[in-house]
Amino acid sequence: MADAVDIANDRILDELDRRLANHALARECPVAEQCEDCGVPIPFERVQALAKLPCLRCVDCQGYRERQGGGR
């Protein structure tokens, strides 16, 4: 029979597995160091803010593209 320590350990390992899987999924999204439209470096903060989304353009170029109806 499992004791409280074994149960707690299993829960911690399950949580660690979940977090590692989420981290791996987050990095599968394409991330560019420079905007693919204008070549301006993309700030680290922008990449972090879009944690699980593609980050290929700077704020200005992405905004322009969205206003033109191009989306991502």
C-alpha cells in the first residue's frame, strides 16, 4: 500500500511531466530573432508575451498586417 510520501512524490512527478510537456509545446511555435517583414530585432519581451504563439514580426508590422486583413 502506498504511503503519503509516495502519493506526494507521484503528484510532483505528474506535475513536472505536465510542465515539461507544456514547455516543449511552447517552443514548437516559430520564433524569429528579427521581423520577417522589416528586419528589426524582435524584443525578448514580445516573444515572452506570445509564449505559445508564433512570433515572426515586430509589433508595428504585425499591426499593419492585421489592419490589412492578413492576420498572422
